[in-house]
Amino acid sequence: MVRFIARGVLAFCLFAATASIGLAQDKRQNQPGQFDFYVLSLSWSPSFCAATAERAPGRPPGMECGTRAYSFIVHGLWPQYDSGFPEYCQVPAPRLDHPTISAMLDLMPEPRLIFGEWERHGTCSGLSPHAYFDTVRKARSVVKIPPEYLNPQQPLTVTPAAVETAFRKANPDLAAGDMAIACDAKRLTGVRLCLSKDLKFHPCPDVVQHSCQREQVLMPAPHATAKDAGRRNAGGGSG
């Protein structure tokens, strides 16, 4: 009986502690500008296009998957807490104007992506649309893409560790605990690099723990994706 009561008291204390942590988090949950660091998410565009073609083979490709070949593109710049992240901090989100969208298409080659990232993540930055996307551009300029991933002519089979090593070699200030590799069931989908608010590489154990654990992943070649998209635009089959 005493043991049962003791267990009950322990369970209640654990619940109370968890609840207090949750309440502390809630005090700034989804408040614009209230976050600890950024994650710059770079997407391996050929993997996105290949997965999209598999899901909907008859659908015309979007701008990202058209006749121009892309390698790593900016998926987004995400405000993060040390544990967890805010999202949709202003509903409805402040409106984006056409010049802002057009100016970002070289880094984020799909208007829907720009809209979606602004609504979900950008509104949590505490910045105006212009200032947020200016920060996105500055964050991207901090990161050097390893030369072997700029425009590979053939598909690559890589290990997550090799991709991380390549990025650390290209970016000497990048530490092992500052980035994560993203993947799906068979492809590398991107890399996530953690940056402080002043855009210096930043440790992020909560992000790193979700890094890809597969032994090997495929990186489809950018030029192959573009050619396939071109054939679809010309009325050919998806292969």
C-alpha cells in the first residue's frame, strides 16, 4: 500500500514538473520574434521533383521542376526554440508583395513555397516581409555548398556522414553539432544548418537528433530531373 502511494506521489510530481515546463514554454509560444536561433533548410531539389513525379506522374511540373536544373535550393529559414519551434505566429499573415516574391525566385524557385514559408515560419521572425527575406538571403550567403554537390552530372549514392563531412570541409566554422541531414525512405532530401540570430553557425542538439539514420541515400542528378521535366512538357511519357 505504501509503495503504491509512493508511486502515485512520484507520478504526480513528474506530471507537475512537466506541466510547469509546458507553461513556461507557452509564455512565448508562437510570439513573433521570441525564439533562440534559426534553421536554414536547404532542399535537394532533384529529390523533391523525383518524389513529386512519383506521387502524381501526370501532373505538369511546377517551376522548381521545370526545364531549369536546380541543386540545393532554400526551403526556408525557420525560427527555433532550443526545444521545439514556433509556427503561424500571425494569422492572417502580413501580405507579400510581388517584388518581394520575384526577388526570391533565384533561391526559392516556386511562389507557393515562398508564400508557405512566410506564413508558417517567417511570421515568427518578428521581421517585416522585406526584412525577413533579406535575412534569408544573408543566411544563404553564409553557407558554401560543397563543390561536388553544385551540379553533379550523375546520380550520387552517399552516406549522411559523408554529406556532413563535405559541408564541414567547405565551411570550416561549421561544427558537427550545428547541422542535420534530412532524408526520406531512399533519397537525401536536404540539409539543415543551425544559425544564431546574427547568422553564425550555432549548436542545435534538438535538431541534430533527428538527422537521417539511413546507411546510404540517393541524390538524383539535377540535369536528369530537368531533362525529364522537359520531356513531360513536350508531351512525352514519365519513364
